Amino acid sequence: QGQWVESGGGLVQPGGSLRLSCTHSSEDIARIPAVAWYRQGPGQQRELAGAITDTGVTRYTLDDVKGRFTISRDTAKNTVYIEMNDLRREDTTVYYCKKPDDPWGQGTQVTVSS
């Protein structure tokens, strides 16, 4: 069946940037109608941050990421990215990506701290 694999998380100072990557072990991302990025902070519900369609259209659902986060994809690398700029402490969460109805992967931890 394969799985979603996220990477690129780490510790970053406030105001810094990170780029997270997401790939699927067996599916062709170019054929998936939409791949979404989610995040879940400690004690919080998982929330949808944004998504990218198979035509490259992006949509961001969280007001506090609009203008700071950019979702893109590289079909040659079978990878979806989320570029995060001007990171804030409240962006400290685990980030996940997948298509709807797929099982969750392990996610990648982002910690924003000085």
C-alpha cells in the first residue's frame, strides 16, 4: 500500500525558515488530485494548513500561514513541499502530509525556539 513520509523538520529560531518535504513510497503524486499539509500542536486537534492539486493550484486554510507558507511540488522527485518563512513559536507542531482518506504518516516535528 505504501505510506506518506515527511521530512525536513527541526529546530529553528523565530523568524527563520524551513522547507518540509513529503513523498509517497508507492504512489505517483502527479496523479493524486490533491495533497494536503496538516499540523498538530501539543494537546491540539490536527488542522489542515493547505493543499496543492494535481494542476498545481494551492489553497491555504489557516489564516496565520497565509503569506508565510508556500506549498509546491516537484513531480520529477515525487515530492510535495511546504516552505515556511517567518516562523513563530506557535508554529511549533508536528507537520503531516497526505491525500484525504489515506493513513497518517509519522509526521515531522518543527520546533521554533530561541
